[in-house]
Amino acid sequence: MSEPQRLPRPKAGLLDIAAYVGGKSTVEGVAEPIKLSSNENALGCSPLARTAYLAAADQLHLYPDGHCTALRQAVSDRFKLEQDRLIFTAGSDEVFDLLCQAYLEPGDNAVQGEYGFLAYRIAIRAAQGIVRFAPEPNRRIDVDLLLAEVDERTRIVFLANPANPTGTWINRDDVRRLHAALPGDVILVLDGAYAEFCDDPDYEDGLELARSAGNIVVTRTFSKLHGLAALRVGWAYAPTAIIDALDRIRSPFNVNAPAQAAALAALDDEAFIADSLAHVATWRRWMAQQLGGLGLETWPSAANFVLARFPAESHRSAKAAEAFLAARGILVRGVAGYGLPDSLRISIGLEDQNRAVIAALAEFLKG
Ligand SMILES: Cc1ncc(COP(=O)(O)O)c(C=O)c1O
């Protein structure tokens, strides 16, 4: 009798992970759709970053600086952070993966809000950890409910502040209260992918709090404010012991050379940064007002997008709206995968794009 064929098998639980599905970027028959599905920077990227990126093309035969020396120096100077407490990664997503690999043993858990960013749950499960979801009443993180999920097997708490896809945020006091109540061996990840867009004076990005904490990891990205999503550059600020653990397992050349060059230039492009912030502040307000005027429910957003809910009474579903917009070449993000099937997330675009999505939604709701 011949032996049954032996085939490679992924580790337990891996095939139960739902793969990340990004915002749509193409529509059949439309050459250049209006893409408001991935929270990218409507203004593009810094012209200085683009020039630096192109200049890096002359050195493509060389391995990148695996220590990100120049970028490390620049981030350290700008944010007044110790250089040895920084790690640079291929997008901030990579930090979540590294943290879960380094700190979760099978059966450990990590806690997040019920609508928390999808990348967390994938990273947790890939490390054979268990995801514990805390309810988010009115689509907002509630510190007490988050803490109620923490138990003796909790190793990490993920908090995006402001959050994706809700756009909501919690203030300084709440973040500090959350941290103060966590055991010292539980890592609090403060994901600041949208931190710069929050203009609430009671908000804090966590860097100050992290300075004196042994268990806070603050993550940031060049994908949103700096418009470098394609290049995949992120960084984290953490205690040296955590940086040391992550550095041991990261890929040695995880941030490529053109990406490092562009990020370095972007960091100093004050004009582009100011324009991006002003643009989001203006059009986020306008978008929320317009959506409200159409009878859709919105939440105050501190990010570069707005979440809109189609009330049951409107008898018009978010899914139908998404399809209606796509048929007109406008891509927004359905968020059923986040447990929000009645809502759409709309990134802030250029003026004509914002006006186009509102006009199309008005037509849809009238029809
Ligand atoms: C809350 C949140 N965190 C992190 C990221 C990851 O950003 P990146 O990997 O591009 O740095 C995103 C991207 O959409 C996000 O929404």
C-alpha cells in the first residue's frame, strides 16, 4: 500500500484568518475612477519627497541602510525622541506583525475595539493569539469596556486613536486612564496613523506618555499625512527592551532606499504638511455637513475620512449605495467586514471629487 501523499500544512488557525481586503481601486470601464476608498492623501505627496525618490533611482543596485540612519536622526530631531527607542518598518502594519510575533504565545490574547483596524486581528491570529473585542457603543472606544476584556492572558491592547474606520477618538485623560489601569506587562499600542489630523486640544498622540512608560508602543506612518502610502514607511517609538526584541526578528532591509529618501524629504516639507492638514480640516467639515444634509448619520471624525450610516428608515442600503457610486466611477469603502454593514467610509478627496460623491449620493437617495 502506498503512503498517503504528504503535503505542507499551515499552522493551526491560519486558514481561519480572513485575508485583508483593501479599498477598491478599479472599476470596469472607468480609466481613472475617483478613489476615496483607502484614506490616501488627496493632494498626492510632497514634491520634495518625489524628487528625493527619483534621485534614489541612481542607486538601486545598493542595499538600503538597514538602520535607517538619516531618517532615524530626522524623526528623533523632529519629535524629540531618543534614537535607540525608534524602529522603522515597511508601513506601520509591520510593527503590529512584529509585536504579535514577539509577544504572543499560542493562547495569549490581544484586546481591541469591536470595529478596530483589520490588520490587528490578522497579526494576532497569525501569531496564534486570540482576539478579544470590546464593544464600542456609539462607535467610540470606551476605556472601561476595553479594560473589561483584559485578563491574565492579555499581552497587547491595540488602540487606533483616531480610529479607522469610525474616525472617532478618545482624549488625553482617557488614554492615560487606560494606561494606568493596565498591568505593566501588557503592551499598549497607540496607533497614530491619523494622529496629525486630530485638532481636538484635549487629544494627545501618546508620545509624551510613552516617554516614561515601560509598556507603550506609539506607531506612526508616512502613508497618510505625507502621502507616501505606496512606499510603505512607518515607525514606532517604544522602550528599548521592546525595540530590541523587534529588531531581532525584523527583516534586515525592511525599509527600501527610495522609501527612506522620500520619507526623509517629506518630513521637512512644511508647506505640503500644512496644505494637507488644512485641506482635510476644511473638506472633512464640509463632507460631514453634506452627508448630514442628505439624511445620513455621521460621527465626528478626527481623521482624513468620514463614516456615514444609512439609517434603516431610508430604505437605502450602504451596499447599494457603494454599487451605485462605483457604477459612476466613484470608489468608497464598504465596511461590512468591520461589522458595520449599514455604513460607508469616504476618504476626503479633492474638491471636485468630494462634490462628485455628494452629488451622486444625493441622486442615489432620491431615486
Ligand atoms: C488605523 C490604521 N493604522 C495603521 C494603518 C497602516 O498604515 P501603513 O501600514 O500604511 O503605515 C492604517 C492604514 O490604513 C490605519 O488605518
